[in-house]
Amino acid sequence: MSLGQIAKEKYYDRIDIAQLAVSILVFFLSLLFMGLVVVAGFGQVTTDYGTIVLVETGRVINLVLTGLVSLVTASVSTVTTIQKITGHAKDIKPADDKELIFFIVGLLLVFGLAALAGLASDQVRSSVLAVLAVPGIAIPVFWLLHIGRRGRRTANPKRDSGILTFSIGISMPFIVLVELLAVILLLIVMVAGLLNQPQFRDLFTNLLNNPGLLQNDPTRLFSEFEGMFDLPNLTGWLLLAVAGITPLLEELFKTLGVWLLKVRNPSPAESFWVGLLCGGAFALFEGLLSMGSSLQLGETGYLEWAGLIIGRFGGSLLHILTGGIIGLAIGKFWQHHKFGSLLLAYITVWLIHASWNTLTIFGGVNPLVNENQGQAVWPYIALVLLFLGMLFWFLGLVNKVQKLINLPTIADGSEG
């Protein structure tokens, strides 16, 4: 066999091998995660007040289904990568825009079933709402991605599932770890500032010398701590963490999958699509995990559940839009090498994300400090206006990229 024939029969490169390795890793980590959640679901703790279940049923169902989504995504990525390596990869025709009606019907069905579940017992309601939370969050995410794919002639399940798998299994855990370290550092700074207050220093010293105080009279102890904080001060620390540091870290690392495709020399349109996928993966799992935290209380009714799902639609649009903005900016950076434009894109998405988080915080804090309910509603009005602005921005970007796709260009190497 000649060297030319050997080269011709090689259908893959190092990116494909890396995708296969990551997909298999995420597949087994998803299985491990689901197994640990199921085991934790049987755990119980006995206290003076009775037996407490470690993880409530609704939370267990939500986490298992979240792991299942990751498992399915990694499975698709593994299978399609093997097909690529063996020379059997195939592109498929994207779904027609008319199929968006199925997204609408599916979402209406989910909300209808959730309304019926609201009439059931607490245990049944919690379990059913946990199950319905998955399609309730996933349908809007894939709906937005379907709109973002408009104008593309073919769909590449191997690349798309690979980006989703990398974002779910690598990028998101990395972001969570970095955010955790940032929160710990922020707490250290906050405690260091409090130690300058004699009242706090004396109370902290007393607690170290008499640790039994926390167990014997926790109510009095916490009331003393509470007296050292005022709401504006706490709100300031909360804004710094949630509206400053968190959006910055998420927007910096959410689109790592786009940077990995540099070796494929993708066009700005391809980079835009990969950025949308990175944002969609982050939105999907952030939404599922946040819903699971709400269901942990076991008292979530239909109206609360519906409000959370609708609220997550705004969060999903935020992450997908900012992912697309950065993806497009990275693609243009590779073409024109203008770092200023890329930096401006990162600052822009950080400000959008910070604005959304800030309004969300004020929406929760304002009713506590403002007795005038008319003024307390203003953060929510601002959120709606910001949501509409992001929606029009998203649709405008999609139309802009669609024009780029229709332009005659030299084929890039981003098919895999």
C-alpha cells in the first residue's frame, strides 16, 4: 500500500482523538454522578427532631435526569466521533423552520402536565415537577439554538455534540471550581474586614474559646452576628460576587470550546454557532441545577415552578446570546487579528450579564427594604425590558450571520 493511499484513508486528526477521549470520560463521570445521587437518595440522618432525608425525592430525580442528559450527549459525541474516525461520518440536513411549532406544542404540554401535577399530593407533585423541569428548561434552550442555526445548509452532529459534551463535562466544572475559589477569597476578605471591628473580634474570640456557645444558644449568637451587618452592606458584597465576579468568570471561560477549534480555521459564522452551543450547554445545566435547588424544599407549587421556568428562559437567552457574541468576536479576531474588538466584546457581554444579575438581586431585595410595592416592581420591569433588548439583539445577530453564510467563501476546516 502506498503512502498516498495510507494518507487518504486517515479520516481524523488530533482534535477527533481528543473529542473521543473527553466524551468517554464524561460518559463514565455521568454514570458515577447518577450512581452517587441515587445512593445519597437513600441516606438519612437521625436528630433530636426526628429522621431527616439527606436528599429529597424531587432533588434526586432532578439530579439523575441532569446526569442522564449529560450521559446521552456524551454517548452521541462518542458514537459520531467513532464514525468520523472510521470514515463513516455524515452531515444531516437541519430541521425546517416549520418544526418550531413542535417546540411550542411541547412547551404547552409541559406546562399543562405541571398544572395537573399541582393538584396531586406533595410527594407526587414534587416528583412530577422535577421530571417536567428537564423539558421545561431544555425546550427553550434548543428552540433558541434552532433559531441561531438558521441559514446553515447542513448540521454536524459530531461537532455539535462534542462542543456540548466539552462544555458540560469540562468547561462548566472548571467554571464552578474557579467561582468557588473566588467566593472563598471574597469571604476571607470580608472576614478580615470584620475583624477590624472590636465587637466582631470579641465575639469571634469568645466563640473560639467557648465553642459550646454555638450549640447551647445558637439563636442569641446568630442575632449578635446579624446586628453587625446592615442590609446595604450585605447587598454590596452580594452585588460584588453575583453581579461582578461571577459574570466575569463565566463569560471568560464559557466559550473555551470556541478557542479549541482554532486548528480547524473556522469562519466567523462557524465560530458564532459554536459560541451559541457553548452558551446553550451552560444555560441548560445551570437551569437544571438551579431548579433542583428550588425543588429541594419540597414545597414548590405550580405557580412557583412556572415562574422559575419562565425566569430560566431569560437566563437561557442571556447565556446563548453572550456565547454567540463572543464566538463571533473570536472568529473575526482570527481573521483580522484586532484584539481591541475582541476585548470590547468580552466587556460588552460582562456588562449585559452583570446588569441581568444586578436587576435580579434588586428584584429580591427591594421588597424587603421598600414598603412601596409600586417601586418594588421596577427591577422586574427593567428585567423585562432587558430581556426584550437581548431578544432583538439575538435575532439581529442571527440575521447578520445568515448573510455571512450566504456569501461565497472559501471552505474552512471546521466540519469535524
